[in-house]
Amino acid sequence: MSDSSPRYDLVLSGGEVFDSATGQSQVTDVAVTGDRVARIGPGLAATARQVVDCTGQYVLPGLVEAHTHIFADVSKVGAPPDEAHLRRGVVAANDAGTVGAATFPAFEKHIAGPSRMRLVNFLNVSVLGLIDFRFGELLNPDTLVPEDALAVAAANPHRVRGFKIRLSDDVVGLAWRPLLKRSLALSAEAGLPLMVHIGETPEPLPAVLEMLRPGDVVAHCYTGKPYGILQDGTVLPEVYAARERGVLFESAHGRSNLSFKVAKPAIAQGFLPDVITSDTSARNWHGPVFDLVTSMAKLRALGMTIAQIVPRVTEAPARLLGLLDEGYGSLREGGPAHVTVLAEAEEAVLPDAAGNEITAPRLEPSLVLLAGEQVPTVPWRGAAGSAGQ
Ligand SMILES: [Zn+2]
């Protein structure tokens, strides 16, 4: 190779490149060759076949979504994964409880297998999974069949990375405690975390938290429904105690579970989510959720910094889903070239799940690489004239 021949296929030049573990950033270049990150450092553009100027933009590892619903065509809440996520900057995602042991083969065959994204799931403890919101999947408690859930998890370690229970009273009725106990027991047997959906739980949150173990996950930490993390506007001491023990909290916006009136004081008090998630579904991907980058923009408007946000949509979810070893959630030389470049976008009116609104600048994926290959993005679905509005 002569000195003048291109050394790299593509160089993303002059962007703010983030360390996904610390959230610290520096203005530098990222070079990609084939499906790998070849080099990170200054002055790489001169030896590139193609250069993309990323000045003023954020260069991140491909985003990882730890809570979504993507069992399209089987579940009424399933959004199409590539359209809802990949084309909006997310390269790996976790279906959180849409799928149960009885429907897992269909998820594998029709969704997870064919997708270009890296998809995993937290299996619903009910064999039925979440097919239709109108009919709580655990109202018949006999649908919690530990042997079935354990058998699917054991046979599919590449896919099943945890379990999920929804603790709303329209799902579990009054029997929440024995159902949660059995779910904790089966997840312990599998050696996997349990994600617990809160919001409209039958009892105040501390009663749930005291049962959870290190590594378990509370979904919807900023829910405005009873019972949440605040009392009289202050984060409950039991919430901090649970975090201290290693219980994780994720933001899971969803159609009805992000309240600005909860998130704003909680963030001001220093209670940030461990993982930022959108809880995208067929019910909300045309609003109020839209996508993960919109959830990021909302939390920024409510007080979080970009440096705080980046690790929580990259390294933290990749760790939770067991995907760090596969190179998700970080940008490093020799690692897979999954990259999401975000640009500052125009101000927009952004709604929460309760009808409150803030006006804030959005973030927009300007370039998405999946294993070095450029993915065509789609415009924000909240934009006037955008398809589906
Ligand atoms: Zn959800």
C-alpha cells in the first residue's frame, strides 16, 4: 500500500466522541474499516475513502434500548423493531415481557431471527406474554408456569436475558405478592434478573422494593401513577436504600408512565435512572414516546446532561442485557462499528404521558452504522407531515 492509498473506509471527523463508561467526551475522529472501528484519534480524515464531517455532533456507540415491545403482528402492542428502533439510531434492543414461553418460538422465528438488530428479551413470567392490554396476563395466576419459563430460558441463552412481571393491579389483581415471589424464585433459579413494572401497583412501592435483589430492575421509575418513587415531592428513602443494595431503576417512558412532574424533582434531587429506556410500543411510537432519542431529549430538558445521558443509553443497558462482550455499548478500536451520530435538532413541543408539555431542542440521528454499514434513517415521527401523524 502506498502512502497515498486510503487506509480507512470511512472517517467520522471532528465530532464529540464519548467514552460510554464515564460520559466524558473529546473532539476527535473515528475511523471505520469493514465492520470494525479501526482507529479513534485526531487527523484520520486524510487517509479515508469517505469522510463525514461530524463537527458539532455527538458520536456515540450505537444506542441500546433496554425496554421496548417489538412483537409485531402477534401482540397488539408490538412495534416493528427495525422501523421503530434501528432507523432511529438503536442497534440492540430488549423486548421487555411482550413474549411468554408459549409465544417465544414465534418471536424467534418472525422477529428476532430476521432482524438485523441484536435482539434479546426479558421473558414474561406468564406463558401468555402480553398479547392485548385489555386482558391482564396474570389474572389467571396459573399462567405463571416456572418450568416453562425456565425451559425456554435454558434453551435460548443467546436470547433470554431476564424475566418480566407487570405488577399493575389490572394484571395481577390482589395476588401480586405470591406472583412476585414465584417470579423472583424462577429468575434466581435461572440466574437472570427480574424486571418489575410499577405504576398502579396494589401497595406502596417500598413493599415491592424490599423484595427485590441486586440486579433486579424497576421499570417506569418516573411514573406519575400510584405508587411511585416520590412522597410529597421527595424521593423516598426506601428508593435510595434499594439502589444502594444494587436494585436498578429504568425510566421506561411508555404511553402512560413518564411524568415530568415526577422526573423533574427527582432529577433535581439527584435521582437519575440507571438506564434510560423508551418503552416503545405500537401504542406510542407515533407519540407521545416516538423513540429513544426523544426520551433522551426530554430527560435533558428536565435537567440531565448529555454526559449523564450517554452512558445510560449505551454501556449501562448493554451491561444489563449481557451484550458488553459482543461489543455493544462502547466504541473502541477493534470493536464492531456500531455507531450513532446525533445532531442537535430544532425545538419541539414534547409531551409526557400525562398531557404535560415542554418545549425543548430535540436530538436527531444524522448517521447510523450497523457493523460498518450505513442504515437509512427515517424522520422524526412527531414532525408535521411525518408519516403516521
Ligand atoms: Zn413496557
